[in-house]
Amino acid sequence: MYLAPKVYQVNSVLRPVAINELDALNRSDVYKLPPADALAKVGAQLESYEARMGFFRANPALFETFQQPGRSLEQSFEAFNRNAVNLVLPDPKRSGSLNNYIRLEMDYPKGVDGVAILNGLVAYAIEQQRNQVAADFKVIVNNRLDELKGKVDAARANYETNKASKIARLLEADKVKRADLQDELTALRLQMKMQRISRLAELDEAIAIAKSIGIKHPTTPSAMGADASSGSRQVMRTEVTNQEIPLYFMGTEALDAERAALVRRTNDDFTNSRVTEIGKELRMLEVNREVEVLNSRKDEDIFLRDVEPLWAEEARLHGLNIDMSTLKLVTVDRPAQEPLEPIKPKKALIIALSLVAGLMLGVLVALIQHFVQVRRQNGPFSVLDERRMPHQ
């Protein structure tokens, strides 16, 4: 009992933190971590081979007892990890907040600082999980920012495409309208030229008729009849008729004057008001003010559609200021403490077993001695009797 190596045991209990400890993280709408999930994540870290190995490597002074000559670092770690630390989970059949905990037990021989190892392992696992949460949070935020940037870039590209398309449509419409006006102006000028040529032909014919009948000054058919009958008397008459008076009644003087004016004319545009209107419209088509305004925009982002919520979310994500270094994931309900006595060897059990074994051994020895003594006392006579029996 006194030569058996002493084995000690320490344990630590972890429980979920209060909701307010994770409120800032959960209210960020980026990373949801209920207290129960945080406890489970820390438990996974404590059970992780990688986390235990990292703690083993980071604290070689605590594990000098487990390091032996001829063993690699991994082999020494296996000697510690195989049976030293045990993770105890609550019974899944039982429910309720009181049943939500994690207990770690560590058995270690004398000479090993088990309290420092277990408490250090718990702190290391919590810190590793805190760093993992911080890294996950950062990745999620960056991914969302990239997603928002992609949506804004898509909206900007869509705006540029729509703007270029609108400008192209406006310029194309102006070009078509300009061509239509030019065609109309050409047609109008040709029409007016033909009308002038037609008018000259009418005037030539009227002049010839007027000369043939001797009409030099403007007159009317009734005036010509009255003049012929009244001699030289001057009479003023008013004639009302719904019939057009032939052109030659204008007389040769007026007809020659009109013909001379038409021959001298080089441009007929002033004779048609539509030409002026066309000129006005062509002048207005030289510069498209809407295109000019579209091209002169400086800050075009303010014209993007449906991006205000994206910018608001982007500003919110940039404004998130959660101190991950102070993030509390679990509550160490009971840290490891120095044990009062070893769990092995168990003195009372050994003494009890020794007494029972001694008693049984004493009884066995007494029985053996008793049977040996009886055999010695009765042995020779029983042999002589057996030899004599056949002769009788």
C-alpha cells in the first residue's frame, strides 16, 4: 500500500454564460451564438486532439513528467492524452438548464501540477474558440461586404448600361428626326420651286393673252364691258362674284412686274412658314440637352436605384465594433483545485481487502493444519487394517 504510486484527480465544471454576455455578438445579425452553442463549441475544443496538442506544445514545462528519453513529442503527448483528461457530458436523456454543463476530469501522478494543467487547458481551449469565433466573424463580415460591393457594382454597371443606352436612343431619335426634317425641307423647297416655275408659266400665258386683248392695267370683265359702252366716262364699280377672275385681267404691267420678280428670286423659303419651323427644329436638334446633362453628371452613384439599403448595411457592418478579446463564451463554474488526498491507492479499501484476505488465508491455513493432523493421527492404523482385510 505504501509502495503503490499515488494518483490524484482534479476536475473543472463549465456552464453556459448569461445571455447578456453574447448580446452584442448576436445583435450584430452577423454571427448567431446562443450560450448553449458556445458551451458546445468550447467542449469540442477541449476534446479536440489539435487543441490539446497545441496546449502541450505551448507549455512544455508542465509536461516534463510525461516526456521520456527516446520518445517523440507526439508519443509523449499520447502518453498524457490517452488516459489523463476525460470529458464528462451530461445525460442527454435529461433536459433542463441545470443539466447543461461540461465536466473535465484529470488523473495525474504525484509530481505533476494537475491543477495548472487542467485550468490552463480550459483557458487555452476558451481562447482558441474565442479566436475561432473572431476569425469566423471577420470572414462573415468581409464576405457580406464583398457581396454588398458586388451588388453596388452590379447596380453601377446596370446604371452605366442604361445611361449609355438612353443616350444612344436619344441621339438616334434626334438623328432620325433631323433626317426627317431635312427630307421635308428638301421636299418643300422642291415643291416651292415647282410652284414658282408653274407660276412663271401661268404669268407668261396671261401676259400673252393680256397683250393680245390690250389689257395693260388691272381690270375686270364688267369694267371692260362698261368701258366699251360708256366711252371715256370714269365710273367706280363694285363687283361681287364667286368666280375667279382670269389672271390676264391683271394687265401686262402687273404681270410683267410679278414675272420679273419671280425670275430674280433665288430662294423660295420665305414663301412658306413651315420652312421657318423646320429651321427652328433643326437648330434645336443640334444639341440634345438631356444627353448633355447625362454626360455632365459628376457623382453618378446618387442616381443608382435601390442601393440605399446596401449602403446603409455596408456602413453598419463597417461600424461594428465588437471587442472579441473580452468575449465571454463560457462560465468556469468550478475551476480545478488542489486535491486533499489521492484517489489511488484507496487505503480503506486496501485495508479491508487485506483483512478479508488475511482472514480467509488464516481459515484456509487452519483447515489445512487440521486435516493434516487428522491424517497423521489415523493414517497408520487405517493402513494395517486395509492389509489384513483380504486374509480374513
